[in-house]
Amino acid sequence: MGIFKNLKTLLFDSYVTVKNGNDDKVMQELYTKRMNTCTNCPLLLPTGNCSNCGCFVREKAKYVDESCPVNKW
């Protein structure tokens, strides 16, 4: 994915999160577990984006209403 597509994905995901009022964050322990899962996933790109959905993993993993596109969390 190009940098502009990644930026578009980040902006869109941020907009949807704010628009829907879904800004509740997970506890640190769950965030760490999600990040460990993603760090060991072959779909994680060197940029920190998921190659499946294009999200910025370290941001997406923070929110209660978010989930992994391949159901790993």
C-alpha cells in the first residue's frame, strides 16, 4: 500500500471512530496482547500497517470496538 492510501485509511478510520462516538480504549494489558499478536503476524508490514486492511495497527489496537480483520483479536 502506498503512503497516501495508508493516510486515507487512517483518516477514514479516525473519522468513523469519532463520528460513532467509539473512542473507548482498551486496558493496557489487552492493548499489549493485541500488539503482541500483530507483531507476530505475517500480515504486519514494516510500516506498522496491516496488509489485509491497511490500518495503523498501533492505533487500531487501542479501541474497544475495533477488531482484527482476520479474527486474531
